[in-house]
Amino acid sequence: MMTVHNENKKRSHRIDWKKIFFDRVMLTMTGVMAICGTTCWWLRGPEAFFDSFHSDLQTLVDILPKIALALMTAALVQSLVPREFIVRWLGEKSGLKGVSIATGVGVITPGGPMMSFPIVSAMSNAGTGRAALIAYLTSWETLGFQRILSWEFPLMGVEYAMIRAVASIPLPFLAAWMSSFLPPAQTVDPSSEATMTLRGGQD
């Protein structure tokens, strides 16, 4: 049994290049990009195509370090916080307590998607329940404190921003509650190699 565990641990550290470059999402995005690039070249000419390519490349250079730091931070937090602690406070059976904590974390999470979604990935891997994850994302999108201070207060005024924020407070709880009526997501592929190995070890 220990041999199976060690073997699975070694496999978890390997980079699955095939999964990265040839999964359904990657292939779909590549196809859409090729169609858009061909259309841009045909309708706007090579100059517009290369201008767009240069702009996209500059954006990639700007955000890549931030994404890398956010992913590393999320991975370190996942390693530091015991899984039992996450399951107890944010797991599927945490109920209103877990949803409330996740909502509060969403409110104080700074930055954009480059910060929040790595946190979601780490929380999910650490055992956070679906309702808490949905509450976190909904809270971050509608009640993010940094966004209110940076954009809504200066551009829309304090009164409007506060009314909008107060009216949005029930949304994370409502979204989490509604998720309980939806079918659970398939998180484990029964035909995967790791699952078959574990089953073989148990047999």
C-alpha cells in the first residue's frame, strides 16, 4: 500500500505536457485564435495582425509574473494550512459557517482574477466545499472591498456604492444555497490511471 502511495506521489509531481497542450479547452482556444487571426489578416491586413500580436504579447509579459506569484502563493498556503482545518471550517458540511467565512474572505481578497482564481484552486484542492467556493467567488465579484474603494467610490459616489454593496450582501448566500439544488460536479475520473492504481492496491 505504501508503494502505491509513493508511486502516486511521484506521479503527482510530474508535468503532464499532453494534458496541458492537448486538452479540450486548449484545443478549442487554439482553434478560435487561428480563426480570429486568419480573419484579421484577411480583412485588416498584415499590419493590423502584427500590431494586435505585439499588443497581446506585451499583455502576456505584464501579467505572467503576477500569475506565477499568485499560483505559488496559493500553493504555499495550501501546504501550510492543514486539510483537516479547511474541511472543518469550509468543507461540504460546514453549512452557513463555511459560507460566511468564504464570503468574508472574498470581500477582503485584493487584486483581480490573477489573485482570486489561484486562491479558488488552492481552496478546492484543500477540501473546500462547493457552496463555500461559490460564495467566495460571488462575494469577490460583487462585494470586493478594493474594487469598491478604487472604482465605485471615486466614479459613482459613496452613497451609490454603499447602496449597491448593501443590496449585494445576500448574493453570496443565495448563490451558495441555490448550488445545493444542482447536481454535484464530477471531480474524479473513475477510469483515470491513478484511480485504477489505487483500486488495484486496495484489491
